Amino acid sequence: GQLPSGTSEFRGEMAGFPIELTITKDANGLHAKYRNVKFGATMKLESDGTTADDGNTSFFGKDAQNNQWIFRLGGNPECLNGSAEGDGKEFSVVLYKK
């Protein structure tokens, strides 16, 4: 399903670590801010807003060590799931609307 315009906040986990993802949908597309709750690390993510054949939307960003990350997320406005790849690793991601 489509996210509504404005800001949507999600809380969940990535590889067992608590994370938060705030997604903003506006005239310029989709933007997100990732935050690792335990360690406080944050990352800005951008998306072109297109949906892949598998129904997932990809968000791209770089962490503090300049590693490229790709989050591939799908689902509905209440629950997102997918994967995150970066720094030579891949993690499962599950998020629920706050």
C-alpha cells in the first residue's frame, strides 16, 4: 500500500537491534531518517519513490563511515518489512507504525 503524504514514523528492528525510521512523503519524493535506538547512529536516506517488481521501495544512504546502504522495504502503511544491505552485510528489517 501507499504511504500517506506527510511524515510516518515506524519502530521495529534490524538484525535484532531496535531501530526507528521516519519517512516523509512530499512533492519531492520520499525521504527517510534511520536511527539505531541502542547506539544512536543515524542515517539520512533518499528514494526515487519507484516500486520494484517485488513491491519494495528502495532507500539509499551512507553511514558515518561512508558505507553505502540500501534499504528495500515493502508492506502497508502500518507494517513495513524487507532488508538492509551495507558494509558487506545484509539484515532483515521489520517496522511497525508508531
